[in-house]
Amino acid sequence: MSRLLASHRAGSVFGIEVRIMYILYVFMGVVFLTRAGGADARGLTLLLTSIAMFPLFVFLHEMGHSLVALKEGLRVEAILLHPLGGLAKLRGMVPGPLADIMITLAGPCVNFLLAGLFFLPMLLLGGVDPIHAFRQPGSLLGSIAALGFMYNMGLGLFNLLPIFPMDGGRVATAVAVMTLGIERGVKAMGKIALVGVGLLAAVGIWLMATGSFHHGAALVLIASFLYTTGQQELQARMYASNYAALDKAPWRDDYSYGSVDWEARAARKPGWLEKIKFNWRAKREMKEQAANKAMQEKVDAILLKVHEQGIASLSGEERRILNLASSKARENR
């Protein structure tokens, strides 16, 4: 079992090591053996092509993440391909939520671009029904183009589901962090991920009960994988961000997680995403300071009125402002 969970080096691209888990070959072999029975030469060709397409398109998806991550100054240790998809192992500090969004969306964008490249050949060559590409008559190349379109659209759309650690979940987490802060944002996404995983598992169980056992079992397996990896990574991100908050270095970023080379981070020139993030934070702080100043002026005027006329002279709105200021003061203690 340990050998199946191990991986081997398949090469490198742009200095990024590409590794394939041995169990992926077992998975591909099982798919071929269960679907090859009674197929003609055309069917076997389509089957082999579709089996080869899956790891190829997953690899290109992960390369999209990796190239943008390199642009943002992160180190990409390897791309790992496994039966449920792929994983780009990144090391370093994500400059911030905006950079995280850019890195995350790069993967689905690659798939949508590839789907667009397959779309016109699919129409011109007669592969107009990608869902039934194996059974439809007509051009072999048209059916292959239809499979390429279907696989890439499926990968792109499925990865955008707002379930952490999928790409959609990562984007939603970054948005939640920008609006709610790290602790509240990560906790909120953890709850949303649990709901999403539960829905996926429920759909899988329903498919198994209605006759589509293989598709249902695959969804249940994917839901289990997402639950395990997602909850672990969310907890790790929460812990790492809280730990980083203890560091008082001027280049510390409270969105960082994972191993951080502080000296390299301090020496690296800020990228355009970091500049956008800095300006966004500066404007947010200025708005907060202006709002706090306006609130303080209102509170001072109300307190002066109380001193001169007594508390009974306050209107309902003035009492609400005092209660709000009191609540904020207690939260900041």
C-alpha cells in the first residue's frame, strides 16, 4: 500500500519537478479494463485518448497555478498528479489575498482557455455532443475534440465550487479574509466547506442508490478527500497566521502561512500585487481612522450635553451612538 501511495519523478518543466503517484497508473488501468470490453478500434482509441487526457489537463491546470506563483516570488517544489487531480506544492509567503486570488484563478483559466481551443474543432469536425462522445457516430477527431472540450470545462467549473481547498474555496477564503479578517474569514469558510462537502456526498449517495454506482462512489470519495485535506489546511492556515502575528518585523504579512524566508522577503522588491494590496490597506485604514474620528466627535458632543443638561435630555439616536461606542470600546480592550 505504501508503494501505491508513493510517487516517482516524471521530469521537470521550468525547473518544477513533476511527480506521478503510482496509484494513478492503477486507476487508469482499472478504468481501461472496465470499459474496454466489446469496444471496437474506434472505441479503444477514444478510451485510451480520454485516459491520457485527464492527467495532461490536470498538469496544465497546476502549471497555471505554478507560473503565477513563481511570478509572485513563491517557490514551486513540485507538481504531484494523483487519481483525484493534482497538487502544486508551493513554498514561501503569499503576498496577500489579492495574490492568492490571482494564483488560484490561473488554474481554471488555463482549462477554460483550452476548452475554447477545442470548441471550434469540435464543431467543425462533427463532435457536437461531448457528453456522448464515445457513442456518437462521425469523425474520430471530432469526438476527441469533444472530449477535450468536456474535460476542460468540467475541470474548470468543478474547481470553482466554493469548497476549500478547491480553487473556488480558496478565492472565497481570500475574499472572506479581506472583508472579515483572518480568524473570522477562515472560520466562516470552514463552515461553508463542511456544507459543500456534505452536499457532494449526498449527491454521490443518491447517484449510488439510483443506479450510477461508479459516479456516485467517485463523488463520495472526492467529498471525503476534500473534507480531510480542507479542514487540515484551514487549521494549519489559522495556526500559522496567528503565530506570524507574534512577529514584529516590518515586512511581516499577516496573511502569510507556510515556511517563510524573512530575509529574502525583506530584500525582494514588492510586486504590483503587493503595491495594490498596500494601497488598499492604506485607504481602508484612512477610512477607519476618519470614521473613528467622526464617532469620537459625536461622543464628545453627547457627553458635553449630558454634563450640561443631564442624561434625560438625550434623544434615541444619541443613546444609540453611546451604546455603539461603548460596545466598540469593550471589544478593543
